[in-house]
Amino acid sequence: MNKEISCPLNYTMNLIGTKWKPLILFHLLEGGLRSGILQKQIPGISNKMFTQTVRDLEKDGLISRKVFPVVPPKVEYRLTTRGKSLENILRSLDKWGLEDCLN
């Protein structure tokens, strides 16, 4: 663990604690998605922010990026094993949000 981040929750929040990261990770729980489809599932995210966020998630080992050698280029993102380990956390956040909205 990084010496600057001694708290496990702080470490986790540094990995997934932005506005967009949990949403991207959540939408990839069901399997890999092409870049355009994934971005359309996240209303309000700009192209620049989407690109920056998936790059960060890839750098942190939470998602993988596969480029297919076709024209036009096809890019697919999917969760890595490390990313899949966040499934319970992401589903719990989704469940909490649903229950809170209904109250």
C-alpha cells in the first residue's frame, strides 16, 4: 500500500471516488462494452472526461481496453479481475441509492 495512503477507505476512494468512475465500473459489471455504447449509458459525461476516466481506470488495473484492428476503430472495455472484485461494493451503492430514492 502507498505510504501516503494509510487508510484503506482513503485508498479505495482514491481509486473509485470520482463522479464518473463508479458509473463506468457499474455498467461494465455485465460484461465488456464498446466505447460508444458505454459512454451513452452515462448521461452528462463529456468525451474528454470519458476518455480521461477510462484511462485512469485502465492505469489503476480496474478495466482493460481492447482495440480491434478494423475501420472505423472498435474499442471495447471490460472489468479486470481487480475491477470485478468491486462488484459487491458497486451493487450495494446501487441498492442503497434505489432504496433512498423510494423513501
